[in-house]
Amino acid sequence: MGKKTIAIGEHHFLILSKHKNVLKFLNQNFQQCNPQDNVERYMQIRIEGDYGIPFVGYKVEVIKSVDKICFRRADYQIETDLDHKTATVRVYNDLALKHALMNLYSSFILHHNWGLLIHSSCAIDKGEAHIFAGQSGAGKSTAARLSHPRDVLSDEATLVKITPDAVTVFNSPFRSEITANGPGESAPLASIQILYHALENNRVKLRKPDALIHLMDKVFYWAHSPEETNRILGLLRTMVGTVPAYELHFKKDQTFWELIS
């Protein structure tokens, strides 16, 4: 049985797996760390293979019992205890493993009221993070690519820690195209952009209630209780109450950064 301790955000996870391809995937995509390092939370995850069928859709079935929560998709299954201390993940392939770990991590940080995993990209400019969100095809990955040479913290799933005092973005291992520049990097969140393609650049500030509505369906979350849904809304209210949000109508070149910097 192979063992690895990986870091995501401020959290360390002990991974157990006998599958070499699983350990290789973790080596390639996650920061390895010393299990004795000081950490905020800790979870043990057993990963098994040979589950299910290839990806057919994003719909996840959620089943909650007296002692565990089960998340099930055609290509993966997660079983975690209610305290999110141990979990067993069964996957079909690397894509299923990536999505399963996103699902589990989102559930973990929400359980601890730590923050949210948001469907968006994020880049650092002058030491501050800026999120780019929007509907499918709005340009999240495009905005991330056009942000070069700025460091990109995410191109698909942005990891946001939310407290009443600060909102911080951490480097995300859940990526689609752009690899990480610095695995341990983080930055305070300075703005949120809701993206729209346009012929000319323009940025319009959003009212806080409108920003909340825009972000509600961008959170990676698989609902299994009204309490956790309310927790998401509370975290989002804190986020938009602290960080300004804008509609960003942008051309497909780097000039949109002139409106942000």
C-alpha cells in the first residue's frame, strides 16, 4: 500500500492507494508535503481503482445515512464519514479521480466553514488576486491565458478561504490547461469579474445582491442538507460584502487588465 501526504490550500491529506497510476497522478498534480508539518485540518483518504464506467455526465447522486455521506457518479464513488476525517474514493480513471477529489475537497472545506471552491479562473497582479467567473464559454480559461506573465492561481476551480476579516485565494491543483507557477502561493482577493465577450473593454460595478446571484451557481457543491446550503450562502455573502464584483466585458487580448490594475 503506497502512502502520500498532499497539500491543498491550508490542508494536508494522507492518501493511501495500491495503484501506481493513482500515485503518479498525485505526484504530477499535487504538492507533496511532510505529514509532520503544522496543518489546520487532516483527513485520510483511501483511493481504489476499477470502478464504474467512463465519464458520461456531471450529475452526482448524494446519499446521506446516519454515519456517512456517499457521492456517486458513473465514473466515481466517494464515501466519507460525517466528520470528514476518513473517506474511501473509487474511480474509473484519472479524470474521475480529479473530479472526485474536487467533490470531496469542496465538501470538506464547506463542512469546516473554511471557504468555497468556485468555478472560475484567477490571476495575481501586484500581489492581489482577481477572479474571472461566468457561464460556460464566457472566457474563464481565455482570461487566465491572457493574464501571462502574471501568476495564475487557477484556470478552472478557484480555492477561496473566506473569513469576516479577509478573503484569500490559494493555488488550486484542480486545473484543466495552465500548470501552477508556485505550488504554495496565495494572495488576498481584490476583485471578482463576471465575464462577457465584447468588441470593446468595459467594466461595471455590481451591487452586492447581484454579485451574490451571479456566484451562487459557480460554487462546486453537491447538496445534501439545507444547513450546508445556508452555509454556502453565508460564505458568499461575506465574500461579496468584502470584495467588489464587476461585470467585465472584454476583448480577447490583454488590454482588459488596464481596467483592473
